[in-house]
Amino acid sequence: MNDQQEENKTIVRDFYNLALNLKKPDEAVARYLGSYYRQHNPTAGDGPGPFIALVKGFTQAFPALHFDFRRFIAEGDLVVVHSHLVRKPGDRGMAVVDIFRLEHGKIVEHWDVLQEIPESSSNSNTMF
């Protein structure tokens, strides 16, 4: 892994933590987004404004939400985050995979996949 990939992982970790866990999406956007932001989640529009609105709506609906980051993987200009989202106390939560693309140290593109953690499993492995 090269220094740029390690730096990209740090940028994504800091962005994600500031925007969602610390609930400061405006500050996260100002620090970490590039001159454009392409969104592949069909519930959000492109650009910083729709991202901020989405995060504010989500954190208002679930004020105790928290993302527990389990792994960060970098390849080229991409950073993949595997995390456990807990929306409220007692929630089994969701397994979340986010993929961010960076240009010149700024986040410019995002994809995500989310899966509810079921009550029971056909195996003894966890989703993490």
C-alpha cells in the first residue's frame, strides 16, 4: 500500500466520522469534498447540498445513530469502508459498505450497499 492510499483512508475515515458520527455534515463537506460530488445512491442527488440534507434528515430521525468502522480498504483512488450502523440503542443494525473515489485528496464520488442484520443466521459467522 502506498502513502497516497493510506492518506485517502484517513481522509475518508475523518469525513465519514465528522459527517455522521459527529453529525456535522456541513463541516465535513467543506473540509473533504472536491469541486464536484457524484452520488450513486438512488435516494440522494449529486453535489454537497443533497448530501448535507440526507445526513441531516437521517441524523434527525435517528439522533443516537453511530457507525462502527470495521475496515478500510484502499485500491488506487478508491476507499472501501465496511461498517456497522446502529440507528438506536437495542438495534441489531445494518452492515454497510461504502465506496469513495478521491481526486487530489478530496472525495468526489460515492457508492453504498446496506443490509439489515437478521435476527438469526444460517451460519455462526457474523456479518463483520
